[in-house]
Amino acid sequence: MARQARVSAGGAAGEGGSGREGGDGLVLALDAGSPVVSVAVGCGGEVLAAGAVALQHSSTQLLALVAEVLKAAAALPADLAGVVALAGPGSFTGLRVGLATALGLVQGLGVRAQAVPTLAALAAASEAPPGGLVIAAVDALRGEWSAQAFEAGPVPEPLGEMTLVPAGELLERLATWAAAADRTGRPDRPAPTDMAVRTDRTARTVLGARPDQAGASGSVDLAASAPPVI
């Protein structure tokens, strides 16, 4: 690789590790749509290993990072039970590489796989209390952000469509969305609002949210459908 990957490990998935004790299979998460690509592998909501590096959206480089992360988790590709790939918004080229890689793993290993909208995955990983308002945002470059409002919960509920927001108006739009949520007549809606923003730890964050079981809004079974790109 042109740049050194940052790979960290938690519990090991192999003999003596904690990765198999919960009875869940290993899940690999890929975020190739960011300037800093991230990969993580985990089990039962626990992240066993993760890595991130600035890549030039190459499938060869992404697979090399996947191999490094699996090695750090003391796991093999054959140990995987599923793959989760983020479907955007993000770099069009990077997203295609990530989704194609996930689809290749599905076909080669016979595992299940999902393509999950990035904003829904970020909202699922939010620390906002159930029923609270979450604004998930991804830097769309050129001074704009892709943002979407969700009602927090294990499966976040979209409160509108994704929209492009000028960077200078993001906080103002956040206040507008919060005010609109207060006018819905939901006295049980908790007041806190959370801002979920994509970082170089997105793959790790997504695994913690367990999108493979949460059924994030807009997720697609890669084995049954053509990979979507947002």
C-alpha cells in the first residue's frame, strides 16, 4: 500500500478469543466511500479488529486491508458469516469498489451480505435515546454536506429525504429540524439531539450498531439485487 494502514485489534476470533462465544458469526464491514477507507470485523456487536487507510479506491488495496484486519482478529475469510457494505452517499468510485468487493465475497464464500445506506447506518450507531432526533451527515465536498434526519432507535426511522446542505448552514438546519420535531405533538420524544458524522472509524461504528440484524432502512440484500450506489 502507498500509505500505512492503521489496524487495531480487540478480542480474537480464533481459539481462546471471545469472537465465537456469543454464537453469532463474524461480520465484515466495509466503508470504501470515504477519503479514508475503513474496514472492521466483529461478532455479536463487538468489534474484534478494525483498520483505516487513505486509499485510491482500488479493489486490490481494499482486499489487502481486509486481509490485515482479518489477520488482526485471528480470523480467515472462511470464518465470515456475513458482509455489510455502506452504499453511500460518498465517493462514487469508492462505493462501487466497496460494493463490488462485498458482492465478490458473497459469491466466493457463499455468505450473506447487505448494502446499507451510510446515513441510516450512522443514525443506528448514534448514542441518542430511542425517539430522539438524530442528524446523520456526510461531507459531500465542494462545501456541502449530505444530511438526513432520523428518529433514533435500533432501526432509525427516516424523518425526510436526504438533502444537500451548504456547510455554513449545517448547524442552522440542525436547529430547524429539531424545532420541526418538537412540533410533531410527540411529548414522549426525548429532547436530546445527536449529530452522527462519518469519520475514518465508520466501519467500526457500523459493526457496533449491528446493521446486519437491525435491518437499517433502505438496506438491500446484495445476493438478490444489483449493488445500489447513492
